[in-house]
Amino acid sequence: IVDYDDFSERAGSENDMAGAENENGGSSGNNSSGNGNENSQAFGLAAGDGYQKGHTGYIGGMYQLAQLQDYDFLIKHFYTVHSSTTARREEMDAAVLTGMDLSMKKDPSVPQILIYHTHSQETYADYAAGNKKATVVELGNRLTALLEEKGYQVLHDTTSYDMAAGKLDRNHAYNYALDGIMGILQKYPSIQVVLDLHRDGVKESLHMVRTVNGKATAPIMFFNGMSQTPEGEIEYLKNPYKTENLAFSLQMQLLCGKYYPDLTRRIYIKGYRYNLHLAKRAMLVEVGAQNNTVEEAKNAMKPLAEMLYRLLSGEKSYKKN
């Protein structure tokens, strides 16, 4: 996802001000734009760090609710909060976020899950003339197939929202995506889950790779937009589903910690909206970075599909006190 620190939004719009491709050390030669999240953290830490056994309250892959209700603990171990926003205590109430019912009754006769890519041109390290599939769109193909195997009808929108007149244009990608996704949701009101798949951009020296199911796997990172700055709400970027979005990402993070503690980085929070207001179960997911291979990124899709299935089936990921 391209989202720079000098990001600005015009009233009533959500424009992605992508100026240079090599922000925070990304390489312009590999379309490596990203939000540079790993660069704003200590390099050795990722979301999985929050799940290390030994933390008070961690029991057999699950946290106790009392521990999650400790605001300082929750923020420290589960989130990276960008300076463009704030995560207020009343918004990060773990009892509310973990207790929310986000299950969904499966109906294979209609589309219920939408996968799309605001930045469809984001590529991986092995992208080349002979390997045009090394993009985030290929991840969407893989995730679609895995979720369909679990009995869901999935719609994968492969529209290039970051292209205009044949040229890369990320300045208006979120606006273009908003128009497109709203049209899809109007056509298919049965859709209840909306996933925007991206990949991050990090320093070229940083190769984020984990071992999951015995395979080299790019880590995933759930991403929330708060529609607010430290000064207050962004009035022209209302999100009536902000609490549901936060619940969705935290419940997914906790499930990953239960079954695949090495899979995730910390949830990343920034100030804007990122079209997450379109559904209660809307989420932006970053899969690896520009220096991961597409195979490493695709290897993350199976555990991601499994965790989504578990969440939608009503599984909880914490222990009551």
C-alpha cells in the first residue's frame, strides 16, 4: 500500500498521494512502493512478537480477556500506531472488539466475499517479463480458490484501480476503487466480507520471511484506518463501521496467534479511511513486501483462508477470565 507520511486528502475524497516509488528505502526498480511500516518499527519486531509465550496471560496459544483489556498491553503487543492518528482507550476496548459476533452464515448460492486490489500493480521480487503473475492479483486468485474450497462463493475483482490511460496512477487509486467497489456491492448485496489485498514496501536489506506449515512464507499484516488525526475526527471521511473493522482485524490477529503465531506482523493503524467504511467485515491486508517472492506470499494464503473460515464460523480466540 502506498501511503506516505505527507499524505494529504482533499475534502470529500481519499486520494493516495504517491510521489516517489522508493519512499523509506523502497526500490523504484521493483514497484516497491509501500507504507514503509517495517521501517517505522524496530526491524527485529513483527506482530508475532506479541504472541511469544511468556507474556502474562498467554495460555496455550490464547490470551485471557483480562490481559487484552489492559490497554497498554494491547497496544504494545498487537498494534503499531502511526503518528497520523491515535487509538483512544474507549475505541480499543478489548471486551467489545473480541466479543463482537462477526460470524456469517454460509450461503454458497450467492457471492459473500469480495477480494480486490486498490494497488493491483504491486509486484514481488521475482516479477519479470517471463513471470507477469508475481503480483498481488495472483494472491487474490489463490485466496479465492482456497475460500471456494471451503464452500464460499467469492468474487475476485481484478480491476487495475491504480492505472489510468495505461499509466500507473496511485494519486486517485482509492477514489477509483471506491467507485468500483460500491458498484459491486450494489449489484451483489449478499457480499459481507470485503478484503483489499496489498503488499508492503520495506528497505531492500530486509527480507521478511517466516516458516509456516514447513514453507517459507511472507508475513501478513492487518491494517486499519481510523478516520481521525490526533486533533480529532476527519469529518469528510466518516466510517460507521470503524468499531466493526477494528474487531475484525483484532479477532483475525488473535486467531493467527492461536494457530500460526509466526504468520503476522502487528496490526498497523493510520489516520485515514482506505475505503474500509464499505462493510462491517472490511479489511486491508498487507502480504509480505517487494523483496518477497510471489511463492512466499502465496504460501500465506492458506493460513489466511483458514483463519477467515474459523472467524466466520464463530470461533473465538481468547479465554474468558
